[in-house]
Amino acid sequence: MRVAYICADAGIPVFGCKGASVHIQEVLRALIKKGAEIVLFASRIDSPPPQDLRGIQLCSLPQAKSKSADRAEAALEANQQLVQALEDNGPFDLVYERYSLWSHAGLDFASRQGWKTVLEVNAPLIEEQRNYRELVDEEQATFVLRCLLDSAAAVVAVSPGVKDYLASFYRSAERVHVIANGVDPARFALPEFRHQADIDESPVVIGFLGTLKPWHGLTTLVDAFRLLHAQRPNTQLLIVGEGPQRATLTEALHRFGLSESVIFSGGVNPAEVPGWLAKMDIAVAPYPALAGFYFSPLKIYEYMAASLPVVTTRVGHLAGVVNEGQTGLLVEPDNSAALCEAIRHLVDNPLLRQQLGSAGRINVTMQHSWDAVTEQILRIADLRLADREP
């Protein structure tokens, strides 16, 4: 079974450390386990693939230029090169494309060849580009999305928010399937829970994993930690990841006199994430109130796979991801006092931390493994790939 995986997004290094990069790598792994022969078409390869993905055939698409308008123009021009690359490397049983702003001709070509086509949409990219970057040609971007939706036999939306967004471009709701992100539980070792004496002596570590960007709610987390540390001095904050808010967060922690109680890991390779999560006792995803919340947070599934109790906010569909009182705790967004109270409750109740963490691990193992995600994708594409023998 031959699969073409397309990622024409110049902002995603397919073998990098970003959440999008991890998503791509894990889907590729799950397809390989199903016996697929994969050709990966990507604008940014950057670094060599991990050892277990080195059997994938790589096909580089043209790199984008520096200025926004130039990037858009270059990406649109790359459509014909993508078509030629698909034709040269085909035929394929499945062409699977991760939605990017300017790539559309690949799925159209695949559809006309009679190959099965699936479009994966992870975010409302037109809105993101308009709000956070520079959208140089909204009319053309809208045209691209409509072309992709017309060419795809099935569409995968990673959250209900993404599906709702697509409704304004695409009326065939039955062809849009919500399939959330997943996790590989085998990457995360079961923890050795500490004895009470060790718990009393060791600091309780509150952790965050992700890119340090405004829509992750880190300023609220830092303020909640300020309140918590005043009440429970035997606590530490561990922030795993890098991003543009690093300086702002560092300055705030210095102003609060908390610099010695916080660790910043900096950017980490995906292979290092389980080790960092193993250092945490409580894991936080403090998303702010965002209109049209559409994230399908990898971090929450990884937290649960690592048997960590999760504290997150009641935004979007997250109340359906974290089961209140069973796999974690939910608080109102942008409320540092409420976040502090929830974390403090877990700091004071190590047995509850273990119970929530264990239940979360069971939940993601049963329902949110990458194998299960990929099986759903293949089912909606009407494909069946046999698992390889171990």
C-alpha cells in the first residue's frame, strides 16, 4: 500500500520539535506499523529523520522566501512542482495532505487520478495568519481551502472547533470527521510512585510543556504559581519548551522573587519529552478564553500518558478531553486564583494525584493512541492496512 504524505507548510520542519512536527512523525510511524510504503513530500525537512523513520522516501518541495508576499507567491508556484513530483513518484493508494495556506493542486491531481484522498485540517489557518502574522491575499487563501475541500474524499478535523470553522467553507458536513490528536503510550514509562516520606521531603513540581506563546496562558500560570508558592513554599515550576514569551515570563518571575523556584528547559527534542514529564508531579494546560477554541492539545494526551494529573481550563471541548475529578481538574480560564486553588488541592493530596494520573493513562491508552487515530483515518478513507508482524 503506497501512501503520499504532503506537508507543504514552510513553518513546519517535519522532523523538528514543534507539536505539528511530532504529529506528523507519529502518524507516519503508525502508517508504517500498518505496512504502508510512504513518500513524504515536504517544504521543510531541515534535519535527518529519526532512526525509525529513515526508510521513508523524502521528496523536498521548494523552500519559501523571507517576505510574506514572496512566501505566498513561491508556495503557489510550488503547486505545479508538487503535481509533477506526485506524478513522478506515483501511483498512490492514498494521498494524505496536512492543510497549509497555499497548497492545493496535489489533492486535485490525486483525485483526478482516482487515488483516495484525505485532507487533515489542524487549525483555521486563514484566521491565524490574519490575527497573528500577515495575510497577504485572503481571497486566494480562501480559494485554496475551497479547492482542497472539494478535492478531498474525506476531511479530518482535529477538534470540534476546527470542524465548525470549516462549515463556513464547506457544506458537506458528513465528509468532515473529528479525530483528535493522539499519543504513543509506550514512549512514557509507568512512574514509580514515591513513598510518603519522599513526598514530604521533595518539592512538588508543577509542569508545563509547549511553545511559550500567548495562547497557552503562561502569564496566568506564572501568577498562579506566585500565589501557590506563598502558601506552599515546597513547590517548583518546570516550564518545558521555548518561545517568544520566555523573556516576559522570566522578568515576571524575577519581579516576584521566584527565579530560584522555576526551571526553564529551553527547546527539547521530542525524544526527550518523556524524561522531562517524569520530573513533574502535576501538569498544567492553562489555556485562556479564546473565541472558537480549536486546539487538540498534544500536551494533554502526553501528560496523561505519563500518568500525570492534569489541570486545564474550561474552554472549547477540553471538558470532554479531561474528565473532571477522574483524570484531572478543570478551572475557569484567565483566573490565576482558581488555577492556584486547583493546583494546591493536588499538592496537598498525593494519593489523588496518583489516582487521576493512573486513570488518565488508561484513558489515552484505550482511546487516544496514534494507532487508534490512524486506524480511524484509514477507515474513513476506506482503506485497510494489515499490521506488520513484530
